[in-house]
Amino acid sequence: MQTLLYLTATETDGSLGQPALEALGAAASLAAALPETTLLAGLVGAQVQPAANQIASCGAKRFLAVTGTDFAASRYASDAAAAAALIQASGAMLVVAPGTARWLRCLPGVAARVGGRADTHLTALEVVNGQVHAHRWYYRQRMEGVFTRAQRPWLLLVDPGSQPAWSGLPGQAVLEPLAVTLPDHARRTTVTGIREPAADAQTIRPDAKLLFVAGAGWTKKQADGQTHVPEAERLIRDFLRLSRASLGSSKSLVDLGGEGQAVLSFLSHLNQIGQTGATPRHPKGLATCCHGEEPHTVGWRFINERRAISLDPNCGWARGKADVLYVADAFRVMDRVNALLAGEANV
Amino acid sequence: MPYQIVVCGSLVPDPLQTLEPVQGPAGPALKNEMMLPAWLDPWAGHALYEAAHLARQQPGSQVTLVSLGPKAKLQQVMMTVAQKVPFAWVALDGAAGGFTDPAETAAALAEAISALPGLNPAQLLVFGGWESATRGAGVTLQTVAERLGIPDVFLGVDELKVLPDGALEVLERIEAGRHLISRCAGPPAVLGWATGNLPEPKNNPQIGMANMRGVLPALQKARPVQIGAAGVTFASVTLPKQLRQTRTVKDASPDQIAAELIAWFKS
């Protein structure tokens, strides 16, 4: 008999968000596929009863909890103390958690603390001959590995967006609270806030159906020999407003800002896709004014349908990286796209 | 306040190279791995530039780069990196590929950091990239922190400010393009950097000459370390079959393309 602990933190309202439910789906499936395995839930947060009730029918035999104001915010020291206590109290040899920023920071350290190992960015979990096999990508999404591990406890962090979310009926779960007393050194850090763009200026939208990528070509000289950065800004902003797409960029475009060149004012490194940027998950992606070279397109690994607009018919997108390449002037195309979208919005 | 800033940074294959997995005697590896040109790991590079920037702002601070990688490749990478910013260098001679276990890497790095002469936890900031471009795991720095007994860890850092009272204000990336703002009482702390806000420094031959006086002796003293992936068994490592049959549309008008795109958005 072995124990699999589903470990997560709650949202500020005490509920579980989408990444947590996806990890629960993976944990429940894994527990069901492994012989003689008991699923337990471990919850961390200021209040966790709503979360426990939300997943009361998930099959967990016990709902362990570390609660209180000390555990509300995402802080390494308190999160690590809570997670370590839950793992030790559960006696779990397998731990499944969502790969959120909070747990990605904390659980690798916890693995060291409890004498185990953590593996992150897992995109699938399966049972082969009674053993857990994990899937993840290496070299920035260039190759996929499938592996198993002997060390225990084994902490498995599941990438958000890679699994179907658990769904089931809510109920009334009985919590088993654990007392975790933080030492003074665990309170050296305090979370003071969150910085985010104003709602209408937020260009990173993880739930968007479309990723729109702007490349450095938007800031280069156009056919008339002049740059048209303000026009590029207007076209892109209008498109994002009308389409509700998420904005990505190539590294070269973001880097122009650091080199003192004219750039799109609303872009930051947070928008960067590729080798040194993000690898977002969206059903569709449209690249504009971007060469589609490998360091950038590795960030498109999880974009299913891909189209690109480029003046270069021999760019990287033409070499099997996009489904459709439009050899055209993105300024003119996006102007027409915006006109059509605006027309539809006014109907 | 002067800081002892230790940057953990290793090397990665040039991202423009074609990478192909092969089965080696100890598990998966890259085809012709030792022949591939190498670079400083990009996020570790950002950490190094941020460390140098902080050291310039805080007189008396020192930057030490601790690198684990095959000795010959480290030498190649240092020829460029040494021209960027001033630092002392500690080299460890061992595997740095993507299929090694970060826990083993962390153990070697923590041991090397512990052995630095004059190490003072009250001044210690351990920097590194939040993930490598090889494993991409984001596990090493937290494991180093646990081994060194450092209670404060930040990951995906884009900004670090020293406040007037000596506390540190740290901005970390979280979901949906947001940053978490934390206030840490001060060193010791571990910070895994994302891109930060600094451009890559231009090569400076004078810095390069000064650094190289320490680089070659450090290379000679590089301690061999055994880094593998004990306990891990790979069932497969494969390249994705992702080449698409690209349809190239050359002679369509902007109106035609726009209409096709709108239909695609809605499909």
C-alpha cells in the first residue's frame, strides 16, 4: 500500500483554480492506475474548507490542511514548511502538485528537505508495468523525454494547461488540520503586493484562444524607407482589443528597447516567446513580422495551429514551422483584419 | 552594504544548433555534444549582469561566478563571458547536459559555495537563472538554498532593489504577466533570475584582460565532480515530429488574407 498526496494551495477566496484542478485530475488518474494506492489531499492557504468541499468527491481518503494567515501569501519559507509538514504527515511517496509559480519555487526545495526529488514541467503522467512514468521536455521544448525515478518521495509538478481539469460534485469534506509553527527566520520575507498592468493594458492573456506574436519587423524601415512604429503600435493595440488575443514577441523586438531603439511601448520581457521566453499554450498562433527562427519557434511548441505573415517567402515559418505563411505586408493585412473585426463588433 | 554575490551559471549549446538525442553509456545525451559550440546559459547570463550591476551600486561588493561544466567547454565560453563584467571565477569540471539530475548539480554547487574563502551569510546573495536552457527544470537553486540553509528563495526575478534600511525588494514573475512584490529583511537569499531589465553588456577588452588573470588558474584548479542522474531511468528521448506542410500564400490581397484570417479565428 502506498500513498499519493495531491498537494495544492488555495486561491484568496479559499477555492481551487484551474491549474489546481488539472493537477487533481492527474493525481486522481494516477492513483486509480497504480495498484494499492490511496489518494490523500493536502491543502495550504488562509482558508481551505471551500476547496476541500469543492473536491470532496475526488476520491481522497483524507483532507489534510495547513491554514492560517501565515500561509495565505506565496512565500518560500512558509510554503516549504507547510508542504514538508503535509508530505511527512501523509507518509506519501508520490506527490502531485500544480506547476504554478508558487509551487515551482517551493517544492524543489521541499524535495531536498524531505530527502526526495522533484520533477517539474511535467506534461503527462502514466503507469507502465506498475511504475510511474513522467513526460517532460528538454532543451527548451526541443525533445521530449519519458522517464521514471527510484527516489522517494517523488514530487511531480504538472504543467498548467497540459491536463484535463478534474470535475465532480462538491460535498462536505472533513479537514484534518496540521499545526505548523513558523520559526522567526521563516518570516523574514513579507509579500507586499502584486504589480500588474491596468486591465485594459494587460496584453498577456493565458486563456486566449489566439496568440499574436509581433516580431522585430514592425519597427524596421518599410517600403517607403521610413519606420512606422506609432502605426505599428496602433494596429497591434487595436487588434488585441478587438480580438482579445494574447500578445507575444520575439526576443529581438524586446531587446531593441535595451539598445535604445524605438520599440512598441507595451512590450516587455514578459511577452517574450522562445528560447529565453515563455512557452504558452493557446489553440492558435499568428506570427507577424517575425523570421520564425528556431530560438523563437521553440516557444511555439504548444501552439496547435500556426499561421504567419512575413514579407520573406523563405523565412523559418515557410520551412515547416507554420501551417500557412502569408507572404504579405503585415501593416496592410492587420489594418484590414482590424477593419473587419471592428465592423463585426458594430453589427 | 557590501554583498558577496555568488552567481551559479553554466553553459548550454548554441540555440541555433540542431540538437539530436542519442543513447550514451550512462543514459541519454546529445549527438556530438562536445563538438557543439556553447554559450553561457541565457538566464544565468542575466543573473550575472544583474549581479555586476548590484555590485557597482554597492561599493565593496564582490561577484563570484561558479560554473559547472566540461572543462574544455567552460574555457571556450569564458573567452566571451569574461569580457562582459568583472568577476572572480570558480570552475567545477563535470557534466552539464540536460539529462543530468539537478539535485546532483545542486550538491556540487552548494559544496563549492560553502568552500569560498571568507563566506559571510550576512552578506551572501546567491544568484542564478531561474531555469537552465538544458534541463529547464528550475530545481537547482532551491536545492542549493536548502543545502546552504538559506530560508529565502525567489524565482523568476525581474527586479531587485536595495531599500534604505537594507531590506531587499524583489519582483518575481507569477501567472498572467504579473509580478509578486516581496520585501526580504536582507541577505542571505537565493534569487533565480528571469530576464531582469538589463541589456547584455558590450564586450570590454580591459575587463576581459583583468578577468582572464583569474580564469586560467581557476580552470587549472577545476575540481572534477561526478554528475549524472542516479535513480532516473529514461524510457525514451525523442525529437517531436512537428514538421508541417506549410501552405505558402504569395499573391493574395490584404483583403483576401484578412478575410481568411477572420474565418480561421472563428473556426
